[in-house]
Amino acid sequence: MVRDEGRYNAAMSVIARSIHLASQSPRRLELLRQIGLHPVVLPLRQTGARADVDETPLVGEPAVEYVQRIARMKAEAGLRAVAGRRLAAWPILAADTTVALDGRILGKPADAADAAAMLRAFSGRSHSVLTAVALAWQDRVTLALSESMVRFRPLAESEIAAYVASREPFDKAGGYGIQGRAALFVEYLQGSYSGVMGLPLFETGELLRKAGIPML
């Protein structure tokens, strides 16, 4: 009986910490597991005419407004996916990360030349990394925002070429991943390291805690 009760309590703890992650980012999945949650990936269509979310920036849209709008749209798309697929009624977490330099939004590079151009633009300068987190739970979508400043040391053309050749830039906003080889480029960081990775853990934890989702 005691053993069965222990298994039941363990199962209830997993359910209480289970969430849908409306993102296919392995980094976000890893970060959520790091804080004791049990995320299940909720795939969204990301490209083509039938994409669940159109991530095209609006004309003149500031980066801070853009990233929050896209995170909200991803969470709302997650709600539709859960209802349409009749999935478990768990909280839905979505996030979007964008990089801004001189007021210009820099998303994921289209190709090697685009990735190299982004890295040249960052060389010896500071840029902003914004990550918005959206939580859809109990008929509400709530948002949190993290903004960090990152400064790169001056980069040689050979370093840029080698980094692009590593293929690391191609699925990341701004064309680099701070948790990978690009850590060698970062001279200074002010803000949230996990936010630059793609999911600010402090802001995410506060969002979940305020929604009544157990964290500890």
C-alpha cells in the first residue's frame, strides 16, 4: 500500500509539472527540464503557406513589440492545436527570441552569407537579445519579457568563416548560439544567459508561479 501510494504521488507530481511546449527548440526543452518541469513538445507548422504563425515583422514594428506578438501568436496556435488534437489540458508555453541591432530585427539567417553578415555586424559591438515567453492557461495568455545586452569582441574573417562552416548559426536568431562555440565571441553579457539561449528561466518561473503552477 505504501509503495502504491508513493507511485501515485510521483505520478501526480509529474502531471502537475507537465506542460505543452509550443516550440521544437531543443534548448528550450532542456531549460524547462532543468527547472524540474515535464515538457512535451507540441509541434507547430513553421514554414510554408500553412504555417501556424507568420513570423514576418510588420512594417516599422519595434523589436520589443514584434517578439511579444509572435510569442502570443505561438501560444494561441498551441491552444488551437491542443483543442484540435484533443490533447491533455496542460498549460501551454511558447517563446520567441529575436536579436536587434541599430533598430533592425535579425532573425534566423537564410543562408551562409546571411549568417556571416550578421556576425560581421556584431563584431566589436553590442546588440540586444529579446525573448518573450507566453503562457496559455485557464483561458488566459500572459506574457513575460527578457532583454539582454551582448557585446562581441572583434571577429576575424577566418573566425566568422569557421563558425558558419560549423553549421551552428542556422537555426538561431541572430545567427549564433551563446551555449555553443559562439561563447568564445562574447566579451560581455548584461541580462539573462538563459534568455539569450532562448528561454529566460527567471521570467518563465515567475509566469508559471503566478499562474499557480508548482515550481518547487
